[in-house]
Amino acid sequence: MLPDLLWWAWADRRARGTPWARLLIALFAAPMLAQVLWILLAPETARRAHHWLPMTWLAAAYLWHLLILPLTLLALLLGRGARLCGAPDLSRRRFLALGSALAPPALAGLGAFAGLRTLDDLRVRRLDLPIPGLPPALDGLVIAHVSDLHYGKFTRAPALAHLRETLAGFHADLTLFTGDLIDLTLADLPPAIDFLKSLDPGAGLFLCEGNHDRIHDGAEFAKRVKGAGIALLLDEEAKVEVRGTEVQLLGVAWQGREEARREATLRAVGRRDPAAFPILLAHHPHCFDHAPGIPLVLSGHTHGGQLMLNERLGAGAVLYRYWSGPYRDGDRTLVVSNGAGNWFPLRWHAPAEVAHLTLRAAPPA
């Protein structure tokens, strides 16, 4: 609430002497402030609000609080725009002062419209993965790797229909989902479960959990998903026969701290059956560093960096060691999905995707 109030006071001062601009600023700032208060006082109803609030408003609020407002206040702290003091007449200085006050809300609105135009875009990333030690029968095995659906405020029914149609064309041997099935509330879980059950999973559909799956009630999420007959692996393993060969799926439950992730990953690796081909499902890609001897790790969580200048420069490179696509470490391979859905309304050079993975036998590295 404090950043909202600080910006409102600053912008109102910049627009002094221009009543219409002060009114516009108030009409923008007051609802933004009220939404933060709403989340603090009634988090459950706030979580459910995306069912009836206009998506454009939700997008603008997310962009404002998580991107534009912090950058605006940072610029002010660094002194940029601090000298834009209004003069009594409509001079160039006054015009700049007024523009500096109105520009941030305008950016939130324009960003919301731009993001919503591409919100349901989905690319297919096709990767051939050389896997040393791959059993001969699994050469050519196809995996549909789906992650970060975030069903809820920004991923809704039309996006699910498009994703279902896309996955049907994969004719995958396995369908593997690496977390964040829902976004904020368990109220969105029934249609998300229906979506999973409507897929043709090949030999099997297996999931691990993500951090958003635990926001509302992680235990209830797990109970409902497992109760629907879906193989959710929470520090658990499952085996399935594919092309006459046993494949072992190892699932890591979500852990927010690095040390807890390391311990959970090592526990999962400790369940490895040497007679089966192992695949580790871990929402956070840094689990890869703690999975010795596992030839293939699938992850999500990063959304490809979400806002990137190019494939290597942007939020992903700042926040993560691995953020998009395949990574190799000796004989081991990690694939990080950009995610098929959205928790944030704007992507830049980090498109939503599903991955069509084809495993190929390869000699040791």
C-alpha cells in the first residue's frame, strides 16, 4: 500500500493546477490501492475475484504492482524526474511534469492490452535429446512436456481447448507435467483436472507439484488430484512400461528454499531403480544440480524468464541458472519449459510453449 500512496502523492503534485489530470490519477490510483487492501483483508474472495473482474483490469493491476510501479519509484529514488516541478503556466517544464505523472498509468493500460492480445499464443518447441545410456527400445520415444498451466485468471477455457488439440497431435508415448496446474485458488481445480483427464496420455500421465499449486491449500490440492486418479508424485516414484521397457518417474515435491530442494531431490534420486530408465520431474530447475546419475530432468517455474531482451539477456538470466530449453551436464540433460499458461499478463521474448521431446540413443559424453 505504501508504494501506491507514495506514487499517488507524487503524481498528484506533478499534476497540480490541472484538475482533469488530477482526477484521472485519482481514478487510477484509488482502485489500485483498494485492490491491495482487499487482498490483505479478504484474501479468499480476492483469489476468487478473477472469475468476474475484467481481465483487462487484472492485467493492468498485475503490470502496475509488479513491474511499472517498482520501476517508477526506483527512477524517482535515483533522481530521474525529480526536477520535473510544475510551473504556473503550460510551459515545456509543466508539460513534462504532467507527462511524467500520467505516463506510468498509461503504460499499465497499454501493457495490459498488448499482453492480452497474445495471452493465448502457444508455440511447440520440438527437441531431439541425445541421451547416453538410453535403452535401445526407447530410442525415438516421444514425451509431451507440459508445465505451468496456471489455470485461473489469465489461462481460461479457450486456451485449454487449443492446448488439448496441440497435444493430441504429438501422439506422445508419455505426458509429463511439471507443476503449477492452477494459479491461485482451488476453485479452478475441477476444470484443470477435467482437462488432464481429457488428454490422451500415451502410456501414462504423471505430475509433480509447483509453488502455485500450494498457494491456497497444498494438502487439499494433492488430495483432490490424487482422488481424481491422476498420478501426482510428491516425493514419490511410479513405474510404467513403455515400448516393453520399464520407465521410472521420480517426482520432487515443491520446496522454496535451496537447501530443502537439495534434500528433496536427493531423496528422490535415492529411490532410483537401476533396472528402469529414470526421469525426474521437479518444478524448480535448480533441482538438476542435485540429481546425479539421472539422465533426464524436466522442469518449469521460470516461464522462460517472462521478460527477456533476447534468449540470454533478461529476467531469466538474472534469477535462474537455467531458465529455458535444454541444458547439458556430462551425460545428463535438463529441459526447462517456458510454460503453457500465464500467471503474469505480459511475455517478452519468452513465449508460452509445450515441448515435443524425442529421446535419441547417444554414446557417453
